Amino acid sequence: MTFALKAPATTSAATTTSQPEVQEKVAAIISDIRTRGDQAVREYSARFDQWEPQWESQSFRLSPEQIEEIVSRVPQQVIDDIRFVQQQVRFFAERQLESMREFEVETLPGVHLGQKHIPVAAAGAYVPGGRYPLLASAHMTILTAKTAGVPRVVACTPPIRGEVPDATVAAMHLAGADEIYLLGGVQAVVGMALGTETMAPVDMLAGPGNAFVAEAKRQLYGEIGIDLFAGPTEILIVADETADPFVVAVDLLSQAEHGPDSPAVLITTSRDLGQAVLDHVEQLLPGMPTRANAEPAWREHGEVHVVHDLDAAYELADTYASEHVQILTAQPRAALAKMRNYGALFLGEGTCVSYGDKVIGTNHVLPTRGAARYTGGLWVGKYLKTVTYQEVTDTASSARLGEVCGRAARVELFEGHARSGDVRAAKYADAPLPWAASRS
């Protein structure tokens, strides 16, 4: 039996789609940039970000000298912390890369089949600014692409209130970006995807953003690749009676502060704990500097559900397929065997979703809106094309394959395919070729 101590006030943001007005505005911007290139990009930057480059080159791209000057302004402690976090991200990404095995096998005498991993030639990384300068997104998108072997990584980030976001640029540079543009929003995403007179196009895009950025990626998908379709940040916590309700409340609000549409869900086996968490949230919210986001997110999209045991908790949690799932129970690792739908799993009180967002090393670009039912998040493999190759060096094997190909193709009424098999069976094994009386 399940009952709700707190139900969402409105339909969860995780089930909504782009609003028609967002779709229309984004489509118009894409069409305009496709037609007018740099001029359109410049006009949209001035309109939406109140930003046009004031330096001599009049380019949105930062020169090596400008990057050096910007990085020199960043406090050394911030640089040291960026390097530490990037070391964690790089280490985990390298282990992911090592897990991807290339191979070649001989399936029949002289029949060689192989698998290779080829990095995309160019990737675009969008690092948001807006209400928060997301340094961590530079680590997750740029550094992961470079670890995968992408030779050209283009990175864009917007100015913040007309100012250069020094720490973000430093993070982009230290992550290995080959080109850095002080450019934000839809105009940045479209510029990278389609290219302009001064920006060569990329093959895929990665990185979070607001509803307009997400919609631009959705509309461009197919023309280019993307990491995934992203929505508002989500957190779901599974807790039993051993959990600390204060910690649970803090962790729920840590993700609610992302935005007023961010769902925060608690599923617990203890009604007492659920009520204590509700009480702590009410005490914590008034003093939060990010209350303007966290409070409406909690009021509108916060949920607390009580279930009879942990099996029921895991089952209910899987129906949400949440971006972040945190397990605060006596035996947190049990969730590894019990759960299947999540973007990332955080086991025990010693870790938290914020570690994943900022410092621990796993990628924080994760599926939302229920997409964890069918995909994981951004990782090294997203930047690699897994391709196959074939070679047949044994004529007897080719003849055998040709005979089977001819029969199999004719069952499907593909006569041309059948004939490709027939000619090899005829050439290598003197099989009859009834559809061709002679061959010169």
C-alpha cells in the first residue's frame, strides 16, 4: 500500500513537452541563422544577451591571448579546484574508454568481421550561464570529448550580465577546448550545428541549457547528433527509517534550487521520517539564498510517498525513471540489483547528487523526463561511432555465403541482392547462373 504525505500541486514537469511558442521561436531562429549566418548570430546575441564583442577582432571567438588574460584573473584556489575535478572526470572517462573493446573475429574460414570505435570529427559543447555559471558542464562535455579522441571541440558559453565569466572560460580552456566562443543561447547552439562564415559546423552537440536551448537541439537532431534530450533537473530519494531526515531534506532542496520546475521526490518506508523531512524542508526554505527557485519547485513538484517495504520503494522509484536517484538506506547497494531505471545512482549517505553534479567524476549530463527507461547519460561512448568491417579471403566461404544469400534474398523478393550472392557462388564454386546465359 502506498500513500502520499505530499502530492505534487501540478502535473510533473517531467511529463511536459516544449510549448508551441518555444518551438516556433526556435524554428524561426534556426531558419534565420541558416540564411544569414554571422549577422543573424550577432543580432540575436545583442537582443537576448545584450552582448556584442567590443574587442578589436569583433569576433565572438576568444583568441589565445584573451584566454590567457582571462585565466590569469581567476583565483589560484579556483584553478586548483578545477584541475582536481577535471582529474576525477578524466580518470573515470578513461576507464570507460578502456571498457570499449575493439575486436576482429574469424567466423568461418577466411571470414573476418571486426568492430572499431571512431571519434566524431568535431563536437560542440554548450556550457550554460544564465542564473548559474555551470563550470562543471565544461568538464563533462569538453573533457569527455577530448578523452574520447575528438580532434576538434568547439565550446560556447554566454556572458553573464555583459561580463566575461572568467572561471567558466578557465574551465573550458583547461578541459581542452580547441575553440572558445563567448556566445550563448539558441544562437550559440545553432551556430555550432550549422556553421557560419566564421564558425565551421560540428557533427554533434552536447551540454545542458534552458528550454530554448533544449528545443534547438531537438529540432537540429538528425542533421547533427546530440547527447540527449534534456528537461528540468530531477531528484528522487529512496529512504528507510535509518536515514537522517535533515540530510534528506537538504539533499532534496539541493536539486530543487536548479529551477522552479525541478521535481524533488522522496519515497520512504517510514511515515515518521517522511513527516520529519517535510518539517525540515519548511524550516530550511526561508533561509535558502536560492529560495526563489527551490520554493516553487518544492511547492509545485515536490512529492513524499510512504510505502510498506523497500521492494515497493524500488518498484515505485523505477516508474519515475528519475535523472538522479539517491539511496539512503541501511543497505544501499541492494538498489544496484533491484533498480533498473535511473540516470545515475547515489548509494549511501557518504555521497550525494551534488557530488555527481560538481566533483566526483561521473558525468552529470543525464536523461530526464523518463528517458532513463531507455538510455543512460553522456559518456565517452557518445562521442564514438562504433562501426563494423568485413573481409572474406577464402573463396569456398564466399561461395557458401553467396548460395545462402541468393536464397535468403529471394525469399524477401530482393533479386538484385540475390544476384550479388549468385555471382560469387558461380565464380568460386562453379554454381549455375541461370539468369545470365553468358558472361564475357
